[in-house]
Amino acid sequence: MTVRRPLKVLFYCNVLIVCLLLGYKAYLNIVLSDFAAEHTSQIEAIQARLQGRDSFSFAVVGNINNSIGIFERRIIPMLNASGVDFIISAGNAVSGGGEDKYRALHGTLSHLQMPYVLTFGAHEYQEFGSYRFYEHFGPHFFSFRAGSSHFIFLDSTGKTPWRWQILWLRDLLGQSDVRQTFVFTGQPLLHGEVPARLADEQDYLQPAAFREALLGLFAEHPVDAVFAANLPVFSEQRRGNTRFISSGGAGGLLLSDQASFHHYVQVSVSAQGVGVQLQRLNVGQHPLFKQLESLWFFIYSLFYVGYLNFILLVCGLTIAAIKLYTLAFVERDYYPNFDLDPSPWVEKPLRVVMFTNNYLPFIGGVPISIERLRQGLDAMGNAVLVIAPSYRDQPREEADVVRVPSVLAMGEKREFRLANIFLRRIGQAVRDFRPDLIHLHHPFWLGSLGLLLAHRLRVPAVFTYHTRLEHYAHFVPLPGMLFRNLISHALIKRFANKCDAVIVPTYSAEEYLRMIGVKQPVFVQPTGIDCQGFHEVTEEQVGRLRASLGIGEEQVLISVSRLSNEKNIDFLVDAIASLRGLTERPFLVLMIGDGHQRERLLRRIDELDLARHFRLLGAVAPEDMATYYRLGKLFLFASKSETQGMVLLEAMAAGLPVVAVRSSGIDDVIRQGYNGFKTPENIAQWCARVRLLLEDERLREDMSRHALLVAEEHSIEQFAAGVKEIYGTVMAASRAQPGARWR
């Protein structure tokens, strides 16, 4: 703890610095006033200065590269004091064509006390910078006259076809009636005495045909000087009467030696001719630190926009170093804390509040699971308060349930309800109950309210992952693929990681949570069933129900499911249509459950002429379900959206072997060839297993006995005791962690 705390403080200080610097960059891009067509006003200012004058001077700078330390702080003061009338960038005034680089350059140039003009160079072109240069300054190639001189700027980047520029330049030079002509090419034309380590062929004007055409024009027409940048050197050569000058020392990467040093060029124009003077910048090299200084200039050149980028990178590296340190040197224990003793909380009564988005009398797996848990906890002496939506046919008096009015009901039968979570009385009821722990059964709406109250009351929050949300995309007013592939998983991950523990009914559900990134403790606890209720059903009750349904000698196959898209009922209907022609044994499938797909499924059953083999019974009261299960010989299931498939355990409690489509939840409950079969979503394979159990009486009886044994492992008493053990572990963990958010 003593090591981690200062590291944590340093980490967040660096994060704050990075955020401030990013905010400053946003300020430069958004808040500062815009600028456009700067060359228009700058050239007008130059022409006004030189009007009526035959003599003047200007400075040429190359490779400014957004330098603050060299260009802005060293060269600009020298230029302001030199008396030159204006300056010209020979190229690479920016380190890249990004908007922030152009804005930073504009800020730097605002320190000049004279006008300026920029050549469109290689760096100005980078990062889609050509349109920014055009918008902020002007065309990529252009010319202007001032005093007795002509200034011509070419595009060396390839943005403008070079043949078009040659045609334009030939016409321009042929009509010129000025005394001096200066051309700016961005990249050098002549291969001078430049060390190989500082230049390669691509640093010169491309293609070679462009260079040859320009040299031919300069030989035909009087051109006093051709200026270029792009190389980090000063170089001067002559061909005929034309000087070819490369100047790249205004701030970019240099070696600080005899070939590569900081400088600018001062050009004097008079009646006597053109004079060029190198202005070398004294960087104050010390012999003992020559190598260190060269290294510093190399490092500094990486941060062309000055110290801000340097600090930004340093902070980023510091954050990375801290994270790497914590990963490599701070000890972690990935195993559970086996020293936790839940017994003090297991042995004493707890006060538990449960939040759920659906509850009885709505019939579904989640409401039934919650009710069984509540009954089991009550039988153990615990106090449970359920926060649930209100329904039209709910019981009139419920001492342990707070019903919340709904603001919206969805589904054909309005089975899904959004409760009014903004009622103050919900929070008051929870506070008055004084819970030891809050149990959440949905990762949104009332579940989110329960999590908020758990944080405010500083009590642990436990979440049970009941439902595969991705299979309910048809209920959500969002693009189906977006919800299935991203939103549903992100919602569960975010919610589960905000809770103190997660309960899942199967190991496959636990594996899913780990795969999507849930870090909190996960406990596997299958939902319980009322095994005793199934044993109490008599043959007389089954006979009366069989007669009331008009069932003859057919073998009854049971399926229980809500009639909804995610339950894959269409597969079941198609499979039964196929099974009808594969076996001579008479059979009847009874589908128990209701839902918004009922009318469509009835029409489909009629279209396939399945009325003698497939019957939709609708909803059945929970207290009567045991008798309906006992009607059957085996249980059929096709849903792929279950986390456990509680109806499978109920069917086994009635002694029914199961044939189901393999999916999460199913895999953990059905033991292949022992208490049932699980197949791929393939009608032929599924029907083969159903037919086998229909026709092989001995196999079905063996599997029936095994199904009863598996069901006995999941009694309500064992279910409640297992959940109480989890509660105790979470409570013990909350006391064992100093500084935890709960007390």
C-alpha cells in the first residue's frame, strides 16, 4: 500500500497533465480566430513597403519545422533587429500539414515585425495539408512583383503537374521586364557537396525531368537566385549567372557541425546587384558537451511545436512506465481469498432487498426463480423485500413486496413493463427496511436503481445473470446487429463490474462473463426447483387432466416456453412436422406458455397440418405445472437463449428425459446419454434422438430414473442455502477490505 499510493497519485497527476495539454490543443484548433488567404495581405504589405524603391533586403529561412526554441525565440528576434523588409520561407515551415501545425506556425509568425510569404513544400503537403495551405495562405504555385523584382514560387510536391508549371513559368519569364528574378522551388535542383547521411535522391526535386526542364529555362532567361529548403544544410552553387542556394537551418533537425547548422540567409537588392549573406546562429557549443548538445538538438527536433509536445510525450511515457511497473512489480493474487469466513453471516438472519423488472403473476423463468429464492430464504429465517413492477391481476396484499407502477408496457400482451423508477417512495422503502445486502436480477432499469441505492447505502450489491440479452434484440428499438454484437455484452459487463459479486446458474454462463471482461467474483449456483411438489402428484390427477384435454393413446411430449422469437419455437414446429413421417408411434406435443408469437404459430401449425400432433395450451398456473409435466413421457426444448433452462430441471423432477438443442445453459444441465440428449440445431439429428426415446421404452425408463436423480440435486432448500453462503462470502469480503465503498 505504501508503494502503490504515491504511484497512483503520480499516475493521476500525469493523466491530468495530458488532459490539460489535449484541452490546450483543442483550444488552439477551436477557440482561436481563424485565418485565411494570408498571402493576400502579406504580399500587399510587401508591395507597399517596396513601392518606389530600388534597394531593399529580405531574409530566406528554410525548414522552420514549427520550431519554437530556435526560430521563434532565437531567429525571429534577430530578423526583427536586422532591418530586412520581409522574409520568405523556402519550404517546410511546418513539421506536418495538420491543422494544429498550421495554427502553431501562424502564432509563431505573428511575432514578426515585417511581412512574410511561404513556399509550399513537402511538409506543408503532408497529412492532407495541401487544402489547409490553400485555405490559410493561398495557391500552391504563384508569383508577385514588388519594387523592381519578381518573386516566383513553384510546387515541388507533385500536387500540381510539373509540365503545367513549366508552361506557366516559360510564359512568365518570357514576359518579365523586371531587374531581378527570384525563384523558390521548395526542394533543391542541384546535387551539391552534401554529406550522404543528410540527403538522398528523394530529397531533391522530382522527377528528374522537372529539374532538367527548370535548369533549361533558367539558362534561357535571367534568374538571379533559386532558393530551396528540405536539406538540413547551407549550400550555394552557381550555374551561369544564377545562384542555387539551399537553406535548411531555421529550426529543424540538424547535426550542429560544419555542414549542418542553424542559420538564415539575408538577401540585399540594389542598383549594384544582388548580395547574399549567410547569417549563422551561434548556438554556444562547448567542446566538452559537443556530443551531448548534438543529441539534444536531435531530441528537441522531435518536438517541433515546442515544449508542449515534449511534455505530452514524457507524460505519456511516464503513465506507461507506471502501469508497467504495477503490472511487473506489484504483487497480485488472482486466486480467491480462502481466508474469508462467511459463517457469521450464514448463521444469522440477513435482510435482503431484491430488485427485478418482472415478477409474479407474470409467468417466466426469472420471476419463478426469484420467488423460489424468496421462499427458501424466508424458510431459513431471513427477511426479504422484493421491488417489482405492478400488474393488473397481482395479489391484493403482499407484505414483503413493493409494487412500482409502470410507465410503459411492451409486447403484444404487455408482458414487459418499465416501472417508474423515479418514485421517491422506492428509496424510502429500501432505507426503512435497512438491508444488509441488495440482490439485483436485471442489469438495467430497476436493477440500475437497486445498484445506485446499494452504493448510497454502502451495502454490497449482488447481481444474478439470468438472461442472455443478445437474444432479446427484437424488443429493443435499436438496430438488431448493433444490440446483439455490442450493446448487450457491454451493458452486462459494465453492470456486473459495478457489483460486488455475480451469481450465474451454470459454468457456461460463468465462462461467457469472463470472456466479455467481467472482473468481479462469479459464483455458480443453479436455480432450485420444488421437487417435493412433483412427487405429490397422483395418477388420478394426471388421469383427470388427460381426459380433460381429450388425449387418447398418444404418447405426450411436453415443452414449456414463452412464445417469443428468442425461444426458437419455429425449429420445434418444423422438427415435429418432420418427426411425424419418421415414426409410427402416435404422439402429441403439448406446448405450455404464451407470448406475442401465439397467433403466428397457430397459423403455421395449420399450414403444416400439425393440429393432431402439436397443440398450444397457453399459460398454466405455476401450482398446476407439476401435473402437466407428469402427463409427458419426455421433454422437448429448442431455445438457445437460456442461461440455465429451469424448465429442464422441472421436467426432470417429473421424471422426463430431455431432448434439447445444444446451447449455453443446456450444456450444464443435460448429461449426454444419461438424462437426455443435446443435439446441434439440426432437424435430422434432433428428430433421431426423439424417435429413439419414443420407440425404446427401456432406454427412456433408464433416463427417467437418471433425470430424477439430477433434479434432486437442485432442490429449493439447497438453492437458498447456496445463495445464503454466497451472501455470507460477500459480506465477509466487505469487512475484510479496508476502504471499501460499503461499511
